[in-house]
Amino acid sequence: PLSDTEILVQWNPPLENGGRQITHYKIEYDESSSFTGGGNNGPTGFISLSSVKITPVSDIQSVTVKIDSSGAKSALYLSGSFSLEFDGQKTGQLPFNASPLEMQAALEELCTIHEVQVARTIHCSPYPEVGCMEPEGYTWLVTFVSPNRVGDQHNRQISK
């Protein structure tokens, strides 16, 4: 609940629409989980929501590459490459410090992704003398603007 009088309702549109455009959604509500609290053993009430007023929510996932120095100042540094896999498709190798545009291009080459937006942040060293001169890692935020499937794109696998 958002408050005592408001709730947030989210759903994915049906995969099939019977060949007809969906113009409205009927949202039924009731205090009873069986939806029999209203007249004729039906729900207390309902609202009709125009499908034009519905705004899709983009899913955002993060990818992080970071040194695990476990708090000890050491001679570790980032190098190498990695690839990303999504829905059975795999990108080519990306450099450890790939730019947002490089990651976006690699993901959009996959046939399972239409459009993504990518932003990157740098994890700086906690040591002032090093700062961001030798980054300890990067995090990319991938926004699925128009995925092939609706809903959460989340399926994490961590490599070591």
C-alpha cells in the first residue's frame, strides 16, 4: 500500500489479445481475498482504466565489475574482458572498462533485445592518493527500453 487509502497496481498486458486492440482494463477490488464482499457475492467495486493512460515501466538491471580487495591495500588492478548473456544470446567480449555506448551496441546486436540505454559509474579507490586514477571497478545500469518480453528481465548469474 502507498497509504491507508491508496495502493499501487501493476501488471503485464496479456500475451494474446484475440486479434483485437485492448482499449480498457477492468480493475476489480475487494477487502476479501475471495472477491465476494460486494453484492451478489462479487467484488466490492471496480474501475475501468483506459489503456491509453497506461505507462510501461522499463526494467533496469545492473552489471558490476570490481576488484575484491577485502579492505587491504594491494597491488590489484582491473584488466581483461567479459561477456553478457541474455535470453540465450551472448555478446562478444567487452573490455573491463567498456563505455556505455560499447555495452549498448553489444546488447542491441542480440536478437533478443530491441533497445537499451546504458549508463556507467566508476568505483574509485578509497585511498586519496589513488582516487579515480586507477578505478577499482565499474557499474553499468542497463535500462530495457523495449524488450522482446514484458516484465522483469532479471536473471542474475555471478561469475568469480
